[in-house]
Amino acid sequence: SPHGVGSGPVSDLSYNPSVPGLLATCSADKTVALWDANRTSGEPKACGSRDMRVGRLHTVSFYPSSPWLLGCGGSGNEVALWDLGGDTEEGNSIRGRFGVAPAGKEDKEANNNKVAVEGEEGGGGGEQDFEAKMAAEDAARKA
């Protein structure tokens, strides 16, 4: 595996469209690795990894509308999420590496207000909006 992160072959790669240079890989060794590709040397540098505890990993993807959330699926027939957006040492370190301030009270209040507004505009709550968006994305991919 590249640069000593993980011990199995890489099975999938996801580029974060909202955070330039942030890549995630998953592998058969059950881990997701995060990479900083914003390097002048041209080689990505490992900046975090986690055993996702869902078996050998086959797929990894950043969630399009939530830049600090990624999901992966593995041989355990489960999906695991890694939320880098929370106010944790790990999340703050990763976000700081990519020029984003640590999560704080003001950020959380802004996010809570945004969620409430989205739910009001959707008329049926955030979860129905999410389902409609996913169905629309699936239909667009098939077209």
C-alpha cells in the first residue's frame, strides 16, 4: 500500500469535490486512509486513517453536499460513515490541514439554523428532501 498506510491493496478512491486536495482510499485491510494531494512534491501525503469495522472495504465516497462526511462499504454488508465535521481533535486536525478553522460554537449554531431553514422550505422535513435528492441523482445517472 502507498507510503505504508494500510497493508492491503487499494480498492477504491474518492476525491473530495468541495475540499481541493483531500482524497480518501479504502482497502481490503478494512481501513480508510485520508490523503493530502496539495503537495508541491507531487506525491500525496497520508494525513489520517481509520479501521471502519465493516470488513474488507470495497467502496468509499465523500458525500456531495457535506464535504466532511464520507461513507464506505465492505464485506460485512454494512455501510460505515466517518464524520470529520465534528468538534473532535481528529476532525479539527484534518480540517485545519486543509485551511478550515476548527469547529466551534458559532459554526454549530450556523449549521443548526441552516438545517431548520432547509426543513421549513422543503415542507416535509430534511429526510424527505434527502430521499428526493437521492432519487433525482439516481435518475440522472441512469439517463
